[in-house]
Amino acid sequence: MSFGYQVLGFGSGGSSAAPYSTDFLVIAGGGSGGAEDGAGGGAGGFRTSTQTFNVGTTYTITVGSGGAGVDASAHGNVGSDSSISGSELTTITSTGGGGGSNTSTTGDSGGSGGGSYYGNGTGGAGNTPSTSPSQGNDGGYGTGTSPYYGNGGGGGAGAVGSNGSTSGGGNGGNGTANSITGSSVTYAGGGGGSQGGSANVGALGDGGTGGGGDSGNNIQAPTAGDANTGGGSGGSGFGVSSLNGGSGVVILSMPDANYSGTTTGSPSVATGVSDKTILTFTGSGSYTA
């Protein structure tokens, strides 16, 4: 007697289970501030989305590092991109933050732009390349006449970097809050711009909320961007090195019932957050749906 059994074949990435929606946050590495009359580093790009994950497909997560700090009299470095990609998914990339300028240069473009040295009429451009909604803002520029001048703050996800002035360096642009983890956390603040010259006149630019580093002078060292926030680091003063921009982070949120448990890269895993499983990648890895 024939029972007419049907054999179901599952190729690579195939499954009988239904696809499911996943929310994610992608933050790139922040730029580093310039050194010696340094402007603030721009924040890493900030992007959110909701996408459909297909069961059996592996999604690759890349977490960008912050731009490396630089020795005295050097332009800051751009942060590295963060992204998530898969065979059925349009790659979502957040762009690294722009490096802050030093003497006679303009801040780099990036997710948010780096600040510029005084005398340059513009800061680095944010939201580069262009995305909708915007992933970041422009850096500020410096103004004044030596020794009474200030350098621009780096742009943040939520605001442009402030311009420097005769009163001191510009503040970094504030970041943007997000509650994907179940609690509100602010990411992607720009680094503060330093005051000009070696006379230590004027105020130091503060880092923006969301991990932006404060600026320094030739007495006080600047601070780095906070790790896993994408914050830009602060610009440094005369004869002082700058520090690293903050590394990025990629966070996924999916229904508890759909979480497969298959990952690489050792993300932290939190379950039962409003019936969601939260994967936080602070280094590159993957998730198989």
C-alpha cells in the first residue's frame, strides 16, 4: 500500500517557518578630534529600521571602530562604518563620523561631520552619503582672531555642532535617544571643539549628549568618545594629542518566540523585554534567523 509521503526539502536559507519582523539600531564609530587647535570629531551615523527576517538566513553584523586619536598637530581620523546585511535584506550602513580638523583644514564629512578649525567657513558635512531619514548633522566651524578664537564642535545625530567663537570652542552636537533595549539610551553625540592657541583663554567645548568627548587645551587633556555610542572625541589644545572616537554598536530586537539562539561574535542577549529578545553586538558577528 502506498501512503504517498511527501519529502520537504530545505535548501540553504530555506524553511517552512514564517518570516518575522526585526527592529534594529545601527551606530557607526565616531570620528576623533583634531590635535593642536583641534576641532571636535563627528558622531558615527545613527540609523534605525524594521526589516523582515527569513528563517534560516544568516545576517552579517559589522560594528565600526572609532577613529584613532592623533598626535599633536594632526587632523582627526574618520570612524568606521557599521552595517547589517543578508541575502534577502537591503544592506543598512551607518557611516563613520568625520574627523575633526586642526590648523588650516576643514572637518571631514561622515555620518555626522567633524568640526573645523577657525577661519574655515564651514564644518564637515553630515549625513554623507545621504540617507532618509538623516543619519547625522554637520560639524561646526571656528571663528575669532588669535588668541581669542574657538574651533567647531563635531556634529551629532540630533543636532549640528556648535560654532567656535571668541569665547571658546563650540560644543558637540547632541545625540539621539532610542529605546530599543527597553530603556532610553542616547547615542551619537559630537566631540567638543578646543579653544584656540596656547594662551588658554576662553571656554572648552563640551561633548554632545550620547558619548561625545569634551575638548581640551594645553593644560587639560581632551576626552575620548564613549565606547559603543558612536560619540566623537574632543579636539585637543596646543601640543596635546587627541583620543579615540567611540566605537559603534548594532542592536537587534525580535519577538522572543522567533529568536533562534544561533549567533557568532558573542553578542549580549536579553530576553523577555516586553516579549522581545534583544541582541547587542559590540563587535562584529552574525545572527541566523
